[in-house]
Amino acid sequence: MAAPLKAVDGNADLQALMTDLGTRARAAARVLALAPPEQKNRALEAMARAIRNNAAAILAANAEDVTEARASGNATSSFIDRLTLTPARVEGMAEGIGIVRGIADPVGIVTESWQRPNGMTIERVRVPLGVVGVIFESRPNVAADAGVLCLKSGNAVILRGGSDSFRSCRAIHDCLVQGLREAGLPEAAITLVPTRDRAAVGQMLSGLDGAVDVIVPRGGKSLVARVEQEARVPVFAHLEGVNHVYIDGSADLAMAKSIVLNAKMRRTGVCGAAETLLVDRAAAGKNLKPLIEMLIEAGCEVRGDDAVQKTDPRVKPASADDWDTEYLDAIIAAKVVDGVDGAIAHIQNHGSHHTDAIVSADETVAKRFLSEVDSAIVLHNASTQFADGGEFGFGAEIGIATGRFHARGPVGAEQLTSFKYRVHGTGQTRP
């Protein structure tokens, strides 16, 4: 077994470390691509067990990270929420691993097969991508989600967590490595970059001398912008979640209130949180005031257009920037629009193609919204907070892809595969 990677400081040869890390990951990817489902599932079972057995150590490491973040004086409440692990969240990681273990192994699945007139049979079959580089901020649970999804799909993964969650990620990674070891799989299959040096991000974006096949950024707008600008390998784009909830004139008010409150306030710091409320002008007299009062009484700041401001003196005027802002906080922009046409137009101009919802009792209107809103996830009569791989039955997600390249929406194990063609002949030659 190769010697383990050691943590480095700013004076170490970071480039040599990262190149070695990429070489190990590439070798591990070749092993994983051929690993039988049973072996991968043994590793996943051991990982879930290790996380449960080491929950106290994970929480202790996380407490140090949270204390350090608070002491910096720069952390917002939503940032602290994303960073913080609780016993329930640690158990949620273990449960998610169990769900991933239970889903069908995507590797080797024949998705299509046909026969040519010359007698050759052609099959399209799923194969791993190779080595996935995941660069993420604040959320330590991403280390577990990305690690197990890549393993299930036969990919090696290089994890570069945020400096704020360094200790937490290391504690979680130790559990993942324990699972690999118990199943006899290479420990480099899930590698955590062992340094806080920001230059490591640039090294990953360069592709590590061809070792990295795809980059997945999980973080704020500045991180995603840097990745898209500097990456020399394909990127699963994960843009900000400027998500909308449109309340149609036909909507049941009680349902609308329940969905809006959950979409905005369940967890304000997640990418599926609603950031803009759109209300149909035709029923604004009935729906607008109760919705705005509910949000304000729940502790949410409302920034609205003229019509919304008139409903409650506590509403602040919305600026042009508010319609394009992912707050990740207890703040929402609110606007009255002219029916579903106005809602679709607003989302087209200001949305981020992430997640948008309509609350409507009119199936024809809902069908139009679901068809014409060009977002990775569109919902009818449900909260935007369902924008989550676990809620889709994937067990976890490596991110929400908002682009159109390869994968879109929650990226689970199946989306972490590509395909190749297998051609079966009986001696055919081309004339």
C-alpha cells in the first residue's frame, strides 16, 4: 500500500503534492471502474457504520470549525447554519449512504441496444467518468455525499473542502477511508486535499496533468465564477439559486402560505431556498397581504415593488439588484405580476435556471409554467426546498447542475456516468 499523503503547509511543494494526489486518484479510478457492485456496497455499509460510530469525533471537530468561524466576526447566520453539524445531520449522512447503497449500480447498465442490417449489434452502456474533482465551501456533509456517490458510480474523487470546514471534512473523510479499507478498495478512491492552501484550487482546475476528468463546484457565486473561468477540464455548473415561487390567481391561499413559508424559511441558507415571491395581480387583493404578513411575522425581511409596499408599512422598497440576488438569508423580494405570462417573463429575465415553483389549482396554467420555465427543477404545488438529491431518491447529491452539459438538476450516481458503445460482430468488414 502506498504511503499516506501528509498535510502540507504553505512552504511545502504543493504542486508535487497535488500531482501525486492526481496520480493516485487516476490509479484508483481504474480499480473502481471494474469493482463489482457487491464490493462497493460493502464499502458503503462500512462507511455508514463508521460515521455512526465516530459521530462524537465528527461533532467535536465541527464544533472547533464553528467556533473558529464565529471568532472571525465575518460569518453570517446562514453561513454558520451551513457549516454546523448536529447529531441529526450526522445521522442523516449515514442514512444517505444507506440509500445510495440500496440504489441500482449504474455502471455497466445497457441503456439501448439495436442491430444493424449487416448483423452487428450495438449497445450503449454506462461507464464511470474517471476522476471527479469536487471543490466546495462550508458544507462538510458534501464530503460524504460526493465521496459515496462517486464510489457508487465507479469514480475516484478528489475533495477540496473550504478552509472553514477543514477539521469537519477530515473527520468525515477518515470514516470514508475506513470503509474503503474494510472493503479492500484503494484509499485514494476518495482523497481529501490535505491543506488549506488556496493554491490547491488552482492546481485542481488545471486538471492535475490530465488526472481530473470533471470539476464540480459547490459554493458561492465567486467560487463558481472562478471555476468556470480557470478550469481546463469540463465543469458541472452549479450556479446560484435565485429561486421563485409564483402564486397563481387560482391558488388555494392556505396551500400557498404553507409552501411559501417552507420554501423561504425552512432553511434560508440552502440553494433551494426561495428568494423571490411572485403574486398574480388578478388575485393580489385576496392573496398578497396574508402572504406578506405571514413572512414578516416569521422573521423574514420583505423587499417589494410598489404594490407590495402598499400592503404593509414594514415592507422595504426593492432595488433593481434585489430581483437578481440569492440572499441565503431571511430576506425575500416580492412582486406583483400579470398572470403566468408575467411570472414566466420575470423568471426568464432574473432566474438562475435552478429551481422555480408555481402554486395553482389550474392545471392548464401549471402545465404552461412547467413547460416554459427553463430551470433544472420546476415544481407544481410543492416547496422549492425539495431541490435536493436525497428528496429525489438519489440518497445524496454532488450538486445541482444548472447548465445543460451532460447532467441537469440533482447530480446523483447515474449522472456521474458517461457511456461507451459496445459493438458485437461475426466477422463483418466495411466495404
